[in-house]
Amino acid sequence: MNASEIRRGRPSASSMHRYATCPGSWLAEQAAGPDLSDKTDANYGTRIHNALSGKLDPATLTVEEYDTWERCKAHTEILTAEYITPDASGDTIKEERLWSVGEAFSGEPDLVVIGSRRALVIDYKTLLGDVAHAVGNLQLRTLAVLVWEKHDVDEVVVAIVQPLAGPPTVAIYTRADLEQAAAEIYGIVEQIKRPGNPRIPSGSACKYCRARTTCPEALAVAVAPAMEGIPSGTTPAAIAATMTAPTLGVFLERAQVADAVIEACREEAKRRIEAGEVIPGWILKPGAEKDTITKPQAVADRFFALGGTPEAFIGAVKVTKSGLKEAASALTGAKGKPLNQIVENLCDGAVETKQNRPSLARA
């Protein structure tokens, strides 16, 4: 939710899932202050979004950003060709905020392509994170309703384009579906304005909620409730081993909420201490110093002077594929697919592929 929405006090499509799962969160946010959490990842995504919308020259993107931008463009072209026939292609609208009837709620699709009685709505996700499938995605459902109301189409196709996670996911809303979706979304918006709604913490609901550091329900969901009756001094591994499968599942859900609240509290504590406030028992200690070799050639020359060989020096340093891409791009000026091909040629027969351990994800 951006600053203009906060001032106007209107619900946003991007938070509709949270409103549905935690009806009390909207009123809680109205009383909360601004979200001061780290926006580094968000800023990375903003640059790619700005390039996709035409606000930023793609040539100014980093190699990694450009690769994601190019893949988003490729997916968009495929989706447009599949769902908007060439003889029916119409307006292309980028990042235009849409308001519902009576301005009850709003949403800002990344891209809308209007065809003959059909619209394609695309939401770009430029980071690797858990994103709900287009089918059942309440943010996209809300955007579908907003586009339907504004452009009076018979069908809306919505898609999540998240290149780092795989192919796009797609859902199709007919007019009957849109009528049902509109009733659902307007119902949610009406419900969340009523005082006394329950606040129901969950990992997905609390992650971006501005009230997560002041919400009693979120603060109460932490590690302690899952450890009741466990003797003090028990090791973490032993605690985990005693849990049944259902208990472990509940614990993992609580851990997601706790992670969101704890990280927000840490950022708030840092902000207050930097502003001169005293947090009993806590200070800001200097960050760890990290040496970075900025003149590798000078270091190599000195190594060779000691009698070292080029092979031994190469064995002492680490060549990363991302670093190699940056260097190859600076050397050739290439980005995107041409750069990827150059790097593949450089690495041909010289790379060992290992797969990381599986990561835990919600089913």
C-alpha cells in the first residue's frame, strides 16, 4: 500500500489476501506507523518494474536485473500472443491505478492488454519467493474485477510472471466468474471496516502488515507456546525430535509469524537507537570489518614474486559465474541472451554442477 492509499484510507488489491485471512489487519494498519523494514529487495524489484513500464532505460540495469527483465518480456510476449489475437490487439496500459465503483478499493496492474472483449492482466514478480498461483490469487482476482469494471470486457485472463520460479501461472475469468469475484471482493472490503474483526496471525498475513510489531495476536504467536512442558535446558534438536508431525506443522506456521514480527522489531530497535532512544539492555555495535581485494593484479604479481604459479593463484581464488557475467558484460557490452551465451561458451567443460539441499516450502 503506497502513501496515497494510506492517506485516503482505501484497501488495496495487493493486500486483499491478508484482508481475507486476517479481517482485523486493515483497521490495525490504520493505527500503525509507517513500515521501516529493509527495502533492499523491494528497490531491486522496483528498478526492473520501472524498466518494464518504460520509466527506466533497460540498458541501465545490472546484468542480473537485465536478465530478469528480458525473461519477463519474453513471457509477456508469449502470453499476449496466446490470449490476445493479432487482429484484436488493442490498448496496452502499464501501471495505471484503477479504482472500484465508489472508490471502495484500488489496484495497480503492472500490465493490461485489451483485446476484443478480452483483457490480459499481468503481475510481475521479480524475486524468488512464495507467490500464490494465479488460480485463487486474491490480488489478481481483485485486479480482474477492476479491469472488468473499467473496460467492460467479457473475459479477463490474469497471469503471474515470475521468471525465477518457472513458467507463468494463469487463470481465466468469464463474465459469470467476474460477477462472483466482484461480490466476494466487495464483501471483503465491507467486512474489514467493521470494528471488532478478529486478527488472525499467519506467515503470509503478517509478513507485510505494518501492524505486526504492535498486534497482540501476532506478538503472542512465537516459539514459547510450542515449547510448553518441555524441560529447560533441552537442546533445540531434542525439542524438534519430540514433536509429532501435526505439532511440527503448527510450529512451522508459528515460526513464519514470529520471523516477520522479530525482524520488524529488530529494525524498529535499530531505528530508535540510531535516533538516540535508549532500549534497555541493547546497543548498536559496529559492523564487522570485511577486507576486499581491490587490486587483484597487484596481489597476483606479489604472489608470483614469491615463486607462486598462475595455477596455484587461480586455485586460491574463487571465480563465480555471476562475477564472470559482470566481467564479460563490461568487456563485450552484451547483456541478456547474448551475454548468457558468451558465459556458457567460456564455462563449457569447466563447470561442476551441484544441487543444493531441498528447501522447506508450504505444500
